[in-house]
Amino acid sequence: MKIFKLIIESFRFAWGALKQNLLRTTLSLLGVTIGIFAIIAVFTLVDSLERSIKDSLSFLDANNLDIRRFPYEFGPDIPWWEYIKRPYTNYEEYEFLKKNLKNAEGITIFAVTGGETVKYESSSYTDVSLFGIAHTHQDVYDVASDVAEGRYFTAAESYTAKNVAMIGHLIAEKLFPRGDAIGKELKIKGLKYIVIAVMEEEGEGIFGDTGNDESIFIPYQSFKKIYYSGRNRGVETLVSVKGSPEDFGLVELEAEITGLLRTKRGLKPKEKNDFSVNRQDAIMNIIGSTFDVIGIAGWAIGGFSILVGGFGIANIMFVSVRERTNIIGIQKSLGAKNFFILFQFLFEAIFLSLIGGGVGLLLVWLLSLLSLGTLDLVLTFGNVVLGLGVAGIIGVISGIVPALMAARLDPVIAIRTTG
């Protein structure tokens, strides 16, 4: 009850000081407001961007390992030009791994190239992403569930390199506006492909990308007829393996892949691997690290404003102590303890700082209401707590010295002070 009474009394003094010197207090709190706004606005933007990007990369799985020439994270052990000399992963290695892997739940081989043009009669669609995938692709990426109309291609069509295609929503909408795409013949690189499926609509992504809406999927063996296993025009083949959830960290699967592929390529025990086994969650880690750097920049930008705001609050509190010295003397003469005086002024500083921080958070919330296309800004509870926490800490730091000065005043001298 005594603590509650103390808080109420301190709040009354703080509110009185705010009303009495509204313009001075507002200008002093402006630094805290701008600082909190800058920091939390950057964090909100970073969190929203990171969430949107990771959502767009939701097909990546922490239980998948990718086999290719290059690692997703370059290390100092091998210079980048040595990676270029490595051989491409090929279909024979995919078949070898599929036959011999014991710890894999699925395996696929695929390649992709962009900027292609697909034609139907007198109509054409440009800037198409062309994927060559194995029939087993659905075991790793569950692409078959994304088929809105038609069917996924069969194992026989995959092995015999049939010219069949699954097309994206936008391609089907442009070339077949009447919705009769299934069974029609497209031309890709001069070759005819029969449409067997139309993919579900994904919509526009954060960077204006359209995902699979502008993609075409054909059997990998059919893709080879155009690009010859990825060795022509720099199209690289990638093998992706899905591990078991019981294999924590995919340690057993990675070791098995490494051993089998070294055997297949005839590498001697002392020779280094001429391939990389990459974890797909490494891409997420790289994205997270990038946004961490942006977050640090946000702290740097907002830190200067908060520093100015802290000096402003400290100035208010020093002035407040000087103006209320007589009142402090009266309070002490009536039995007020040093702790009461200390808490009173410290609470006032924290209260003022929280007002500035609250206004900054309000501005961020208003910013989040603006329409930014596909980017959905969300002021999270965590960022609200962070903003108020930083404001509270600034209040403590700014008010502790004036509060100690007020608490240590001699009551006799203070009561004689006229202001």
C-alpha cells in the first residue's frame, strides 16, 4: 500500500511538471521519440522483410541437403576459382545415390534456367523459368500437390524423356484464356510439349516475383535434350536429398552422401571433395545474418537521437530539482525519506521517457497501417516491449543523477531556498 501511494504521488508530480512546462518538455522528449521511432521502425521493417522473404522461400527445408559444385557459405579453405573447376553433378550420380542411399526419404535432380520464351500458335510468353525435374521431385518438394488442374507426370514419362509440361498459372491465363490448356501443344526452344497440368496460383512476391506462376516444369531427361545435362550455357544441375527427422542434424545422411559420391567419382583418400553438400537452412541463416547487420544500423541511427533525448530529459530533471528545492525541504521536514525523494524524481524521468517512447511507437504503428504493396508491416509485441524497455532505461540513466541530488539535499538549507 505504501509503495502504491508512493507511485501515485510520483505520478502526480511528473504529470504536474509535464503540464507546467509543456513546450519545454515536448521539445526535450522529441529526441527520445525520434530515437525510438528510428530503432523500432527499422526493426519492424527488417522483421517484416525477413518474414516475407522466408515465407517466399518456404519450400526450403531444414531436412534437405543439396549437392552441387559451390557451397552456400564460402570458407577460407578453398579459393573461389577452385570451385569453378569442379565437375557438375550429373544424372548418373543421381541414379547411383538413389539406389544406394539408406538414410534418405527422397531424392531428386533438377536444373533451372530463366528468360525463356514459350509459344502457342500466334501467342507467346516471355521471361519464363524453365525447370527440368525428375519424377521423384515430389518426394522432396511435394510439387505434385501444387497442381491445380491436370496431373503430375509419370515415372515412364520422366525416364523416356517425354515432351510433357506443367505450366504456371499466369502462362496458362495468357496463352489459354478460355481455360483449355490441358492437352494443348506448346513450343519451347523449337520443341513441342504437351500440357498435362496447370499449377496453382501463387501470386506476386515481395520483390515483384511471381513464383511458379511464370514457371514451366518438364521432365529432367527432356530438359537434357535442350541443355545437355546443364553443361551448355552454364545451366547447373543440382541434386537434393530429403533426410529423416530422426537423423538429427542430418549427420548420418551427409556422411553417407559424401562417402558414396567420393566412391562414384573415384576420389583417393587424400584428395579433397570436388563437390559440396549444402544444408538448405544455411540460406536462411545467411538471410538472418544480413538482417542482423541492418538491425545494428538501426541501433546506430536511433542511438544518436536517443542520446540527445536522454540529455534533454536530464536537463528537465535538473531544472525540476532546482525549481522544487523548497518543496523537497518541506517534504523532508515532514518526515519524507531520502528513498521517497529519490523514487519521486526517478519515476518522473522514467515517466517522461516512456511518453516519448510511446509516441515513437505510435508513429511506427501508424506507419504499419500504410500500404506497401506485398510487404505487410507488422509492429510485433516484442518490438513494443523493446521500445518501451529502451525508453525506460534511458529514463533511469537520465534521471538517476538529478534524483540522487534531490535526495541528498539538506532539509534546512532546501526549505530556505526560494527557487
